[in-house]
Amino acid sequence: VPSGLNESSTKKLVDFMRCLTICHTVIREKDGTYRAESPDELALIEGVGNYGCYLSERGTKEMIIKMYGISETFDILAVNPFNADRKRMSILVKEKATDKHFVMCKGADNIMMPLCKLNVDEVADLDVSLTAMSQLGLRTLVIAQKELTTMQALDWLEFFKAAALSTEQRDDKIARAGALLEQDMDLVGLTAIE
């Protein structure tokens, strides 16, 4: 972990880097290269590597990341995909070492900010940063997460599985399930891509 930061700043930085390392659909090939659905996802995964955070392996059910030299394994419980209506994607994971459940989410600022627990001053500060980045012609993403209890995660998974198995309006039901999960999140940071 970078030195010179206080405990609170260090936790925020680690949470931010962990979200970027986990919240995506990138696959790591056996030769070490990445395969991504979008150039933005590839840029973010390659970008966190410059700071000592890596996607080591990813299957459909499990992901291994390396954060500042330490390997962490997560069960992938659900992925709520990005689409033009949602303008965000999220992933529900369980950290194997602690059995803690997390939803991690990234998306457009106008969609994400209302889904985060923010006060008026925080919104104003974010607007200043987002405006500055957009004036530089950068595409921005808001990154957020929240920890769930095991019961909350299991209850939501039942709802999600029912939506995924639905034969009518399946995509709408999956999107509604995702929206139930993606609420009252903690903002962990912003990204900007050229």
C-alpha cells in the first residue's frame, strides 16, 4: 500500500483499487493478456496494474486478485450487466477469507450519485471534479460499493435467480433485481478515461 497516507485515506484508496480490480467482466487469458468487452474496462484493469493491483485469474464462479502483493479470492455470486438504460454495472462477490459480501458498482455519474449515500457538500465537491474532468474531454465513471450481511446477500440472490430463470420480460426483471441491490452505496471514487 502506498506510504504517507493516514489510515482513513489508505482504506479509501484500497477500497477504490479493489473495486476497480473486481467490478468488471474482463477475463485474464493463460498467456497473461486481458480480454475485455470494452476498451474502457481494459484501460481500467491495465491502469490499476500500474499501482500494484492485478486480476490474477477469473472464471465464471471465482476471481483471484492481487492487491499490493497479497492474493485475495472472491466467489462471483452475480453480475448485473451494463446496458444503455442502466448506464452502470455491478457485481456481487463474497470474500473467501472473511465470508463478507460486497456489491461493487460503476457507472455514469448522473445515475450513480443518487444511488450513493452523499450529503450536499459531497455532491457539490463531486460536481466540481466531474465538471473539470469533462471539460478535459474525459469520460468519467463513479465507483461505489456496499457491504451486505449474509442474509441480505442470500435473500437478494433468490430474487436475482428467479429473475434470471424467468421466461417473460427476463431482461427487465434482471435489471429490476440489480436496481434493488444498487442502493445506499458508499462512494469510493471517480475515474476518468481519455
